[in-house]
Amino acid sequence: MQGQKQSRVDNLEKRMAAAVKVIQALINETENLKTMVFGQQELLKQFKEYNKALEKLKNINEEMQQVSEGEAKLEVPE
């Protein structure tokens, strides 16, 4: 009986170690993605049309929030 319990504990420890490795890989990949996104954001800021595009996105966001709150209807440009 003791051998069965020990093998079950060993099996659970192996599974836990595998889960930890997967979670660590996900954390590392998230950090890599975060670094890439920050780099791309800094690159985009160098474009001369960046401020205009940012303002346009802000306006679109405000319109979408009004639509979600039921204050206005979204007009789709043709």
C-alpha cells in the first residue's frame, strides 16, 4: 500500500513540475510580447502622421463608448 501512495505522490510531483514549466514558458512569452509591443509603439510614434491617427482613434473610441451606453448610434461610413 505504501508503494502505491509513493508512486502516486511521485506522479503528482511530475505533473506539477510539468505544469510549472508550462506556466514559466507562458510568462516568458508574455514578457517577450510585451517587449515587442513597446518597441512597435515607439517605432509608430516616429511616424509624422502618428498624432493625427491617435486623435482619430480617440474619437472612434468615444463614439463606441457612446454607442455601448446607448447615447448615440454608430454611423458607418460608406
